[in-house]
Amino acid sequence: MNYNVAYEDDASEALLRLPPIIASKVLDEIDKLAEDPAGLSRRAYFPYLPTGQIFQFWCEDADHRFWISVFLQYSVDETGIIILAIAGQDVPR
């Protein structure tokens, strides 16, 4: 079952701050997350957001390597996921 995906403003703004190729790859990973959020994410814990789930992965292109953290929660009716925030840490090669 694919879950619907909704984005909070903070998450949308974070995508715009990423290099375009990286942002595109992040969206691809979020599509995969929507197929199995329970299997791909885990409960968020300190020092991260205190509620919801976290989904983390590496994302690379020719010039950048990012460690991406996607913070999410299930919608009230549990048919969707809400992307609360996206954080990308640029890691030198």
C-alpha cells in the first residue's frame, strides 16, 4: 500500500535549499518511503525531533555527499505520511 505524502512548509523549504540533483534524489527516496514507512523509518529520539519517525540515508552526486534525515509522522487516518522536516548535512568526500 502506498501512503499519500504531504509536506509541511519547513520540509518544502529545506528541499529548495538542497542542490537540485540532491533534492530530486531525496524526493525519489521519499517515494520509496511512502511504499513502506514502517519498514524504512524508526522512532525519532533525542537529539532529533521528539515525536514521529525518522528516515535517514546517504545521497550523492558528482560534487556532493549528503547525510539526509527526513522527519515524518503518520496522518490521523493513517493513510498518509506527513513530512515534517528534512535535514541535509553536506559531508566532505
